[in-house]
Amino acid sequence: MTDTAGSTDLGATTGTWAIDPTHTTIGFSIRHAMIAKVRGRFTEFEGTFVIDSANVGASSASITIQAGSFTTENADRDNHVKSGDFLDVENFPTLMFVSTGAVQQGNKFTVTGDLTIHGVTQSVPVEFELTGTSTNPWGGNLIGFEGTADISREAFGLTWNTALETGGVLVSDTVKLVLDVEAIKQ
């Protein structure tokens, strides 16, 4: 078994990769009542990406997320977010990201793509850091990335809110996406 964890040798990254949902987290945080953060994640998704280490700009990625898999571990809150006030999972069952470009700076990448939520598509840059490559005990080549992006939920038509007596609103506009990705080479 070869273990090159932490290696950022781009030559080892060239190829097609399938996201491993059992070792990947697609999470988020959002400010609640102007004072605290609520964190959650999506539990059902699939995606692939192709890395061209000789021409990173030619690399591509796509991911489809099942909106109904949204969870913050609080059933009442989760049901509200899945309702027509927010994600409206009945009418918009998936969220999608399809890359439109990539730029590299060392072991960091900016992957820009079209993110579709609630039937609205916006261009979103996602900052990724290559955390390494490895070979698992069964001979599979693995790669890891950590990524973040800030998006405006209102830009996607998710405008429900309520004013607070003390000023401000119950749910912030800014949602921080947090991605911990492990993928296996195809």
C-alpha cells in the first residue's frame, strides 16, 4: 500500500474521480437570530470531477444533491427548511453545481460554476485546497479537497424571514458552504 497523504503532486491528480458520499460532507452554516450559527448538511448526493493537471482550466466538476436530504438534526427546523418557505423540495428536488472554470494557485483552486437552488442558477466561486492523495488498502487511488463558498440565499429566491424585536432578522442572508471531499479515481 502506498500512502502519499498530504501529497500535492498534481501529476497524481490527473483523471476522472467519483465523489465518495460515505467519506464526504457537504455542509453549511447560517447565522440564526443574529447571534449563533446553525450547522447542517446534505446526506444524499453524487458527483464526479475530471482534473487535467497539464491544463487546470480544462478541468470540470458536477454534483447533484437531493434537497430532501437536508438535515440540521432538528426535525421541526428541517421540515420548515424543506417547505415552500425555503428549499421547496417538492417542486425543486435537487440542487446542482456544474463547473464553468478552474484556476490554480499552488495547492489551492478556485472552481467557478453554475449553482442551481430552488430553480435559480447563479455563478459561484468555490475555494478548494488539495489536502492530498492516497491509496486505500484495496488499491483504490483517493484524493481529498476542502472547500468553502459564501452564497446569498436570497439570490436563489429563498427570501423567507422574520424581523426580531431586538433588531435584525431571524435568518441571515449569507450561507457558508463547507465541503470536505474524498473521491476515488475511476
